[in-house]
Amino acid sequence: MTEISDGHRAQSHEIAAWILAGIALLVILGLHLVPALLAGLLVHELVHLLAPKFKIFRIHRKRRKLMAVAALATFVVLAIVLAGIGIVAFARSDAGNLPTFLKKMGEILERWRAVLPASVVENFPDDIDQLKTVLVQGLRGHTSEVEQFGAHTGRVLAHIVIGLVVGALVALREVEPGRTLGPLASALQERARRLCRAFRRVVFAQVRIASINTLLTAAYLIVALPLFGVHVPLAKTLVLVTFVTGLLPVVGNLISNTLIVFVSVSVSVSVAMSSLVFLVIIHKLEYFLNAKIVGSEINARAWEMLLAMMVMEAAFGLPGLVAAPIYYAYVKDELTSRQLI
């Protein structure tokens, strides 16, 4: 494939490719296909990441290479599905069941009643039974929304599965020797490669950051505090939430920090203050990691990422927030390659 030359005047097929790529990215957001896109990109990049380690691309016979890539893609898809099932099982094992979860939430609310001003506390449920009543009434008053949420969740899961399969098929297709592409197809393929590169740079870097934050949080909640006889409710779930929200640059850490401090109050105010101090340190560490890892990958500062996420969230909601780092990295890569910034 012909690489677009830096500094040269863009040709008509290159401009057409940029327009089509931009339309495609907007359509993905408008049709709520971001989960499918991310799932497909994840499988595609994992296959390309693992294939050299198994020396698959060194296989000379076409059929054997195709079989090897197909086996690897299948393994990657199954591993992702099993990881999703494992995450759900892990979270359920910590909460146990709904009554246990409600009991813990009742204990947390009781602790907050002793800390917050009376004007705020008077709006809290008096006991666990009232908390259940409030939840049941809230669900009954929003039955249609709950049904829509269930249907939406089903569609998202279906999109993710389809995205996983498409990503595997694309990775398999790239192994086959293809025919010579025309200028527009070649330019579109280059756009796709840049998007994959943006995904790899942002997501894999953010996974490393989230993993570090999660390990430190687990060391604090599951190891350090129990050594002093302190056991924070829902500790394992909080660790899981830390990893999942940590995949969102900057704001993810704020979400997990707020939840950890909120739950820590159910133990004591001193534990909550200890958690706050610990999480402030972790928060500062994440800024350093973002600047070092993500920033170095896409040459972007934390404020750039935060601004892109804010604009995308305002325009497209949660899918825009999730896609913002990848879209921003892709656009910046395109502009940089043409020496425009």
C-alpha cells in the first residue's frame, strides 16, 4: 500500500478517504455502535500482538498460516468472553446477593447520617426496610425505563459479540494475499490502520495505567487495611470498579476514588480520611502516568484529553466519552502526518 507523503498536497482520493472516514466515525457514534467498534479493534490488535510471539507470520504455507491465525483469533475471542463472565462472577461473589448488598448499603448510610449535617440527613432513608421501599417504588415508577435498559443491554451485548467476530475475520482476511487496491481503497485502508494504531496506543497504555492503579488499590483495601483489623465492605467490588473506570483517562480515577471514600465512611471517619489521603496520592500518580504513558504515545497532555472527553460526552453521551481518547488520538495522528500541527 502506498503511504501518503508528508508535506505533499492532498490528492482527491485522499480527501475523499478523510471525508468517508469522518462520516463513518460519526455514524458509529450516532448508531450507538461504539461497543462493536471497540470489541472489533480489541480482537484485531490482540491477534496482531500475539501472532509474532507464536511466529505465525513466519509460516510459509498459506493454508497453515490461515489455520494458525484462525485458531489464535478464536482463542482471543473465547478469552475475552470468558474474562467478561469471570468479571461478573467476581463482582457477584463480593456482593453475594441483593439482601446482603442492601444490608451493606444500609450500614454505609447509617455512618453517613452521623457525619453529614441534619439538613442533608433528613432526606436519607431511616433504615434498611425504608431503603428497600424507596428502591422498589423507584423501579415501579420507571418500569418502562427498566425494560428499555434491559433491551438496550441485550443490544449492546449482541453488538459486542458481532464486533468480536468481525475483528477476528478482519485479522484473518489480512493474512491472505490481497489484490492490488485502487487509490481510494488504499487511502481508506490507511485511515483504518491509523485508527487501529490510535486504539492500540490509547487503550493498551490506559490498561497499563488502570492495572497499576488497581494493584495499588487492592494492596490498600485487601492487604494493608486488614493488617490493621479494618475491613472495608465491598472491597473486591471496589477493586473491580477501580480497574473498569480506570480505563477512562483522568475521570475514571475520580469516579473510583469517590466510591471508595463513600464506602470507607461505613467503617469510620478516620478510615475515610486515610482512604482520601491514599487516593489523592494515587490520583497524582495517575496524572504522572498519563503524561508519561498516554501522553508520550499520542503526544497529548492531560488537559487535551479531558477537553476532548468533555466535548464528546456533551455531544454523544457516554459512548462519546469512551470513544473520545481514541478519536482524538486518530485525528491528531492524521494532522501530525500532514505537518498541520
